[in-house]
Amino acid sequence: MKKIHSLSRIALPRITLCAAILGMGLNAHAADETIRQLAKERGRFIGTILNSEWFNDDIEPEFEEIHKTQFNVVVAENEMKFDATEPNEDEFNFEKGDKMVKYALANNIRVRGHALAWHSQVPNWVNNYKGQKEKLLAVLKNHITKVVTHYKGKVAEWDVVNEAINDDYNADWRSTNSVWYEGIGAEFLDSAFVWTHEADPDAELCYNDYSIEWGLREGSKASFVVEQVKRWKANNIPITCVGTQTHIEIAHETTPQNVRALAKALAELNVTLNITELDIGFPKGSAGNLSAADYAKQGHIYRQFMDVFLEEPNMGEFVMWGLTDAHSWLDEQQGKTEGLLYDKQYKPKPAYDSVMASLKAHPASEVKTPYSETILNPPKDCDAGGCGDSTIAIMPSAVAKKGMSVQIAGRTLFITGIATEKSANAASNAAKVDVFDMQGRPIYSTQSANGAADLSTIAEGLYVVRVHDGSTSIVKKISIK
Ligand code: XIL
């Protein structure tokens, strides 16, 4: 049942609620300044989960409004896990995952898939095969192949293996309470990466774990991860990223710098580091007694994480495990509370302002992206439902930012106002030109030279052209005659 009582329950003055919906902090900035906008300009993805309540239509309307306004990457809290997607052997249920993908496509949000091989949230029928190596290999392969194939091209990145390392930091694999490790051995990890890659060669593939933000000391979990990544790379196992969950507490002030050190170690191996499940909780007992200074401290730690994220060139995604303190696993399962950017009334906390302040302190021209242009601005796949919003194409709001403009004359597209200081292309005054049909399907791409692009090979008709110069894009309808 959809919650429609939020206005009366929250009883906020109308003006405050509007501000909350727009995601404005107390020092309200222009309505169009959102985390997602600043993230996109910087070639990065910042986001959060869709809580299980969203999937069940049991969440306040503010949730989705803020979610799609503020964020450009999304993860399902539980709905893509093994027990959700294959509740009975070889019977798959993609209903909820599909709901998220549809929402993400309609709102241009990147999707992380979480998680394929994990010892937790495994359905009972798998446990019936405990210790049967061949059977478990077949079960895992079938699961990965069918799930990843189903979402091929729609899920940009998978947590292929989640939490496979021991809890007690003795630098080894988790050897108990893991049906996969106990039945198959450590080779289940290597196989999982290979099978995922076979099913979707374009997806990024992560190893994801907790407590790897605790530092690269000898024998630490983080050092173990780095050693394994070295081994995987040396053996051509297709890993492209590591996820550090980063469920931390307000007392963990040094963790941002630990994350920086891990990013640097992984950069040497050509692997991206993502923050995948950040929350910075207070002890549960402190609920109701927190001061402005407590929230400022939380904001300070969020800010340091965001600084590290933006300063390390091999970091790509910054994902929080929840949007509002009203819906968080911290209270329900962790004995912690209030770890997120928005409070229980959907009001942005000082942590929100800190994240924005960090983004603004790191101008787009100084932030490197680990992603290619196609990943940052994926062409719309209309067959997959990506054109539900009529595509970039026919939007009358095709706006030229920072003075860029395009004009068609005959078969030549003339571009003025290409960025001069930022882009690598600036020297040649070049920009990437993508042409789409009116349904939003990509039909032609080229590079402009000296402010012009030749479109002579394109048939007569109406099209949409997108010009991107590394920092700015313009989208415009054109007629080729
Ligand atoms: C948690 C969910 O938030 C809960 O709703 C669920 O009951 C248990 O799992 N690490 C992970 C996530 O990789 O999948 C976990 O999510 C949080 C810890």
C-alpha cells in the first residue's frame, strides 16, 4: 500500500517541505544545484539504494522525488540478491529488479547490480547441496549466467563477489558459513568473475567487502584484497573494480585517508575503487540527544570521504546505503542510527551541505573520471525502454550551456563555443558529435574538426544531435536535407 500520509505525519511547514523535496540545504542554493548535477559534471556517479520499502510501494512520496533529483547511480537494497532473483531452483523472479531498471532508465540513473556470489541471503534450496562441489558450481554458473544475461546492457556494474573474506582479519577467505567456499573452495570467486564477464563483457565487475576501509596494515583485510586483485589481474580474471562498503561510525575519523591509500594501491593495478554502502552512524542510544556539533562532525567525515573520492582519479562511484534516516538498516539491524544525508523528515542534514561543499570545492576541470564518454553519456537503448521519456532528442529544453551553440548548414554542422581550457580536445577545437533518430537511437558518431562536423553520409530527415566537448554538452533537433 502506498504511503500517502506523509505530509500530515511529517507536519512540516509547506515551504520547508518544498525545500526538502528539492534537496536544498538550510542555506538553500539555486534549485538546480543538486548532487547529481555536480557529480555528472565531474564524470562521477553519486547515489544510494532503493530501499525495499520503495519496491513494495510502501514509502513516502518524497523518497523517490529526492532520489531521482539528487542521485545518478542506484542499487537495490535486497531485490537483486540470490534469494530474491532465484527463490526456487532455476525459477527466476526479475519483477522487482526490472522495476528498478525501468525507473533508472527513465531517469538516466546508472545501475549497480548487487550481488551475485555472497554467502548471505542465499535461498534454502542452495544449502541442500552443501559440500557438493560440481552441483554448486553448476548452480552458481546458472544463476550468474541467467541473471547477468537478463540485465545485460542495463546493469552497468556487478558486485560479482560480496564479503568473501574472513571477519577476523586473519588474511584469508571466509571459510565458515559460506556454502560457496565450503563446497567449492576459493575457485568459486575466480569462476564467478569469468562467468559474469562471459554473460556481459561490457559490465564492470567488482569485488565488494566491508572493513576494507580500515587500512592497508600487514595482515589487514584491505591488504588481502590488494593481494588477491594482483593475483586476479596476473591470471586474467576480469575484475575491474573493488567496492569498499564503508559502514562506519562517527568515531572512525581516519577512515577517509585509509580509503585514499587503498585507491592509490588499486590505481597501480588499474582497478577502480568505489565506495559502495557508506553510512556514518551514531550509537543507537544517542538518538534524540545529538547536538549541532555531532551533526557537524558527521558532516565533516562525509566531506572528507567526498574530498578523497573526487581527488583520486580511479574512484568512480560514491554510494550511500540509504537516503533518509527514516529507512535505514542501521536502526533495524546494526545498533546504530542517523547515518545518512537526510533526516527522518527528509530534511537535508549538515552532511548534505558538506557533500555539496566538497563537490563545489573540486571544480569539474580538476576532477578526473575513470569512465569513457559512452559510459558517462550512454546512448539510449529504445528497445530496452530507455526512450520512455521521449529521449534527449525532442526535448525543447535543448540548452546550450556556457555559450556553446550548433547550427546546420547543408550537410555540415557548425559548432561554436567549444571549451577552450578544459578538454583534451581543446587544442584542436574538437568535440564529439552523436546523431540520434527521433526515437533516440544512436545512428552516427563523429568528431568535429575546427568547429565543423561532416554529416554528409546521413539520409535526409529529422534528427537530434548531441555535441560534447569534454565538459559541456548541447542537444539540438536538426533537419538534414
Ligand atoms: C542489508 C539490507 O540493508 C537489509 O535490508 C538486509 O536485511 C540485510 O542486508 N552489506 C551488504 C548489503 O552487502 O547487502 C547489506 O544490506 C548491508 C551490508
